[in-house]
Amino acid sequence: MVEGRDDTANLKRFFDVDTYETGGSAIDASDIERLKRLQDEKGIVVFTDPDYQGERIRKIIMAAIPDALHAFLTPDEALPKGKGSLGIEHASFESLQAALSDLMGNARQAESDLTQADLRRLGLVMDSDSRKRREYLGERLRIGYSNGKQLLSRLQMFSIKLKQIDEIMSEYNKIYHINSQNHE
């Protein structure tokens, strides 16, 4: 499932895929019904642009079809060469391949072991650089950005384990030369 025909065109340049287009930021009850039917028949991959409207569509589909798989591009991977907005239509083969090989889904994986206390300990919420930390984590996990209120539910939905987040945040601390004792 993509937002528009340019997304479809770019995917079909590299992959033999069928796509369902929502027609941009619009998604209605009939789209949801069709997507539910496609999920039952074939399974769907939600692949929206890494922007506000793409995230809004993704959340609507997550609520209606919780067992759909999800592919994510980072904003840098979806930048246009010139003017324009972020989009799948601008992504390179390598970025698309990485996003599609890192499919995330909650119905096919074991449960997450994360708690809100873990997020606080790792500086992902209630800290001066929490937003920057969440952006880094979202890019590394290829799950997009989540604000502090959404983060735990998104990580749990994708069954992401504490050990994986600890490793990523340890990398973050090394890159940004942060004493890890501050966040443990």
C-alpha cells in the first residue's frame, strides 16, 4: 500500500510488485475495506512517505489492520533531488531494498519486554535530548519517528526487545560522546 502513482512507478522500476494507492493523504472507509480484503487474500505492506500525512495514514491502517506489515524510509532516503516533498518516489533502489528487507509487523513476532521505565533510563523520554534520541532510534530500527507518548506502544507493536534498544542507544552514546551512566 502506497500513497500515490509516483510511489508505484518507482517501486515497479526495481521490483515486481502490486500496489494499492490511497490517492495521496486521502484514505476512507472503502480504502480500509479493500485493504482488509487484500490483507486476508495476500497480505499487505504499508509503505507510506516519512512525513506527517504518511504517518497519519499509517496510524489509521495500524488501527484497522493490526497484522499488516510495515516498511519505513528515513526522511533522508526520501528526499527529492530538487524541489518537492519527501516521498517513496524519490528513494534509491538501495533504500527501497533496505526498507522492504526490514519489514516490521506485530502479529508475526514475539512480545516486547519494554517498559516506560526503560525509556526513561535510556533518555528516550523526559530528557533534554530525548527527541534527538528518538529520531536516532527510529531511523536505526526503521520504524519512523515517534513522540514520547507514542514510542512505547510503537516499540511494543513491533515487538522490539530491550536488548536491541540498549545496543542502539549505546551506539548513540558513543557517537555523541555521552557518559552512559547518565542514562542507565
